[in-house]
Amino acid sequence: MDVSDILAAHEAKQKAVLVEKDIPLEVDSGFLTVTDLNTIDAESYEADLEEHLISTARDGVQTLIASLFSLPTTSSPDGPLAQLPPPTTQLPRAKPLPKPKPPTKWEQFAKAKGIQNKRRDKKVWDEEKQEWVNRWGWKGANKDKEVQWLTEVPANADVDYDPAKAARDERKARVVKNEKQHRANLARAEASSSSSDRKRDIDRTLAVTRTSTASLGKFDRKLEGEKPLKGVKRKFEPTEISASQEKSQNLAILSKLGKGPMTKKSEKSSQSSGGEVLNVRKAIRTVSKGKGSAALARGGSTKGKKGKR
């Protein structure tokens, strides 16, 4: 019996599911991603781009599916489900790292005195019950210590003195004290975190006030540790200038005023009158907007009546 054809077909199927590349593909089953670090074949890329992309994507998907079939599975109503391992690819954080919390008052004291905090276990062994119980909380080991069958009553105690009530009041006072210390630690942490922002705002405000004077704060009183400001000193024109300079300045202002739109007729009239550039219509329109168009219209109507007479 010749089985060479069957073996050849089986070998062809095995080749179809194998991906052989110079650099093995990096598979991250946790993120269901495949990274291909091989260089792009320029010939196949330029010959047929679509075929090249399909072949590259096929190799990546085939490698990912092969890695998924090698993972342990669990049964479910929808069929076997693969248990994905933890991801190995390091992704960048979406937000910056949180700032470290400032130490509390007790932590500062412990650091100064060299006290090391030893973390105790949450469970302790109870000899009477012969089981592990919580150190604190409901049915904790500390509850049994508070139960006393004999309590010493102070000599100056009242007639209605209740030891149980006194113990409860003392416990509530400790809770209130702890909450007060917790709020004080939060306020201290908030003040220390906002001190840098407050200092930055003060420096910015101080810089603005320094530049508000003509001397840029040169003659102002300096604070301790304040750095001198660097800037360009403002320059002012002299109060007394020559007639030629004053004339040139006024002509420059008039030239800027006359840069508005002019009609051909007004442009010809200005050139024939000696080259003075002045847009009369624009000037009238500006005056009418400022002093009121109703007064000008009333004046124009009286002129028209006089012309008719």
C-alpha cells in the first residue's frame, strides 16, 4: 500500500501552520499581540503591497493562535476557554506617578528617634478557643481583654458610677482623638503640597509688580534672597524737541490717517491740490459716528432749503 500521497498531504498541512522567519515573532498572549521585528522584503513590498500585508498579517495571526492552543483551558457553556497569562509587554502610564505622601507627625518623630515600625500579623492564636482569631475588630482578641469581672472604683466616684459606661466613653474619646490627628495630618500634607505652588504665584506677582515701574524695580526695596530682574528699560521721548522733528512726527501721523480707501476722483483732487493725502469722506463718516448723524442730517436739510431759496 502506497501512503506517500497521504504523508505528503499531511506534511503540506503542517507547513501551512508553521511560521519560519529569521527573527522569531514575539508573542504576548496576555495582550493578544504579536511583534514582528524582521526587516521588510523590498521586492515583495513593491511588487504587490496588498499581498505582502496579507502574508505578514497571516503569519502573526497564525503564531498567536498556535500560542493560544498551547495554554491551559477551562470548560464553559460556550466551550473551552483559554486562561491568558499575565501580560509581559510594558505599556506607558496614562497618568504621571502619584506624588509621595508627606510623612505624618509620628513618622517624623520615629525617624528622628530611630524607631522602626514592625508590622504585626492580623491573626493571633487563641488558646481557649484553639483557633486563629482577629487581633482587632469584631470578635477580636482585644475584646476579651476589655471584659473585666472586677473593676476598681475610685474613692471619689459618684454614687451612679458605671465602670462599663466609663470604658465606653474612654474608647469614644480615643476614636475622636485619632480622627482629630488624622485631619491634622491631612491639613499638614495639603499645606506642604501647596507651598510650592504658593511660592511660584508669589514670585510671579512680585515680578509683575517690579516691572510696573519705569525703573523696573531698580530703586525698590529688595527682599532677602531676591534675584535681580533682567529686562529692557523703557525709553521715553524728550519733552522738548525741535520744530523740524515735531513737523515730521505730525506728517507721519497724517500719512497714517490718509491710508484709508479713496475714490479716483478724491485721489485726483488730492494730487492736484499739492499732494496732501486726506480722505474727506472717511473723516466725515468718523465725525458723524462720534457726534451723532442726526445733527448732521438736520444741518444738511437746512442747507438744502437755503439752496432752493
